[in-house]
Amino acid sequence: MPTQSRRRFLINAAFAGAAGLTGPPRALAAETPLETTAVHLFKSENLCVAPQFVAEELLRAEGFTEIRYLDVPPGTQEHAMGRGEIDIGLQYAWSFVAAIDAGEPLTLLSGGMVGCVEVFAKESIRGIADLKGGSVGVPALGGTPHKLVALMAANVGLDPAADIRWVTPKSAELIKIFGEGKVDLSRFRGR
């Protein structure tokens, strides 16, 4: 390791002293008031979107005074964002890509999650391809569980619309109909 010369030491010390006199740059954003003090998020009882509830406290600390959670039907959050009804939301990237492709005026800032759906299959189902001719229970067509299973089915060569019978009972009934053998695969937890 090379030794430091007195000249290099004095130059570095001078720069350090000058930096100490000027201090760090001031944040200009903190000096101007917020353009809006209201923010709207979608309401969900799902654990996958827990970060938005933690964000409420952080948003209030930043000056947002009106933070409202709105009811939005499954599979429509990205469209509600495109219409300006929701300001911030957590959703799978491909849902936003599909909405942008459909003409929704959305801006994506960052990813929030990669997946949060737990599915259960009866013993005869060893893989997604085994769903051909079978039935899948999901809370709603167009919702995230439906989209995720449909995407996995398409990835293994199935036509999700023709090869799978989709069953959409109330969420509380999914466990019951799975236990009764009325569906081959069911979503119990997740978005």
C-alpha cells in the first residue's frame, strides 16, 4: 500500500475543511409546500398490500392530511388509477403493462412485489398442465389470482379461456368448494 505524502495529506485536509464550512446541500423540495395534500389508495384486507398502510404514517409526516382508502372491484385498480380515482397502488407489473397497453395514462415509479398468491390443488394435479379440462376457483374473473393462474396456464401451452372452467364463488366459499372436490385448484390467500 503506497504511503501518503505530506502534500496529498494537506490537499485532502483542505478539501475536508472546505466541505465542512459549506455543509451539505439543502433539500429544496422540503422548503416548498405540497401541491396537494390529499392522496387516495385502494382498500384491501390483503396482507400483500400492507406496505400502503405503513405508508400512511409516512405520508402524513410528509404533509398529506387527507389519506383515503377507496373500494375498488378486483382487477380494476390499474384502471381506477388511469381515471385518477386512485393515486398510488400496489399491483403486479404485468397488470399495469396491460392497462397501459389498453390506453390507460399511467406512470410507474417502482415495483412493489413479485407475487403473493397461494394456491391449493387436489392430489391428481401435479402441474399446471394438468388443469386442462379442470376447474379453478378464484374470487373474480379479471382479478389477480385469475390472471396469475391464466398466465401460468398459457405459459405451459393451455388456452385459459377454453381449457379451464373458472368458478367464482364468494371468497369465503373457496375453501368449502375445494374441500368438496368441486374445483381442482383454488386460491385461498393473496390478491
